[in-house]
Amino acid sequence: MQSFYRLDERERIAECGGDWDRFALDNGSTRSLSKAVQGRPIWDFVEGIGMSSYLGAIFFHVRRTGEGFESSYRCDSPYRARRFRMRTEPCGKGLLLIHCLVWSAVIRDIGEDVSGEGAVSAPRCSVCCRFLVEGAWIDPVADPGRVFMPSEHCVCPDCKAALRVQLAE
Ligand SMILES: [Zn+2]
């Protein structure tokens, strides 16, 4: 599964394609269909100052160096974990972001409603999708017996540090 979107010089979504719409529909999200997102700033779809800063640092780096940059992130649902590779390329005055699914794993079978009682509500890192529970960052794949729900969106210290290292290389 691969999708892309092109941002204009003001970081509005100018175009998106590939498997974009199929992925949106797979996730039951008609508000993310390409016709609904085109023309809107990418920042409308980024939750939390942590992730805005993280992406902003990548965009700045690509614009400054004029070279592509490769990163990866998790995009999980309560049922399935997925890792994507994201390539950010300069594209005229804008940027081209190419997302490619590189790994996925089942967390639990689809069936019961996981959003109710018993779910652990905790801050979630928007890059690695781990949850901060009692001082530890927990990957839901490693703890399938519990259901985690994001109470807020942030970027964990490990992901911030890894990006800093990669940007300095
Ligand atoms: Zn993280």
C-alpha cells in the first residue's frame, strides 16, 4: 500500500493519490478522502504541538538541503499495528510526501467494541504509537491483553532523539 500527497509552498495539500482513498475507507474515515482534504493545510490533520514540531523539523531540513529525507512512523488502530516509511522530497516550492506500508501486525481480532470500559487512557506518541503508562512507554503489540486509548497526542523522548540524530547526519 502506497500513497502520496503534495504540499504547496504554504503546506496546503495540493494533491493526493496512490492508495490514499482506499486506506481512508479501510479505516472507516470518509472525512479523510482526498476530495475532503485537498486544499487544506496539513496542520489541520496533525494533532498536538509535538508532532507539528517533529514534521516541521523534517520539512525545514528538506527545504534547506534540497534533498529527500526518509523516516518511519506507526499508524495503529486498536486492532492492527502498521508501520509506514515516509519519504519527503522537495517538489518545486512545495514538498512531496510518499507513504509506504512496510509492516503490519494484528493486535486483536475485530469484533468486540474496544472503546468502552476497561480501556487504558494514556498519552500516545504520534510517531511510534507507544502509550505512556505509569512512567513507561508501552507498545500495544507487546501488551495485547489491554486496550489503550490516546488521551493526548505527543512525541516520546526516544522518537525526538532519533530524529535529532538523523537530521544531524
Ligand atoms: Zn515515539
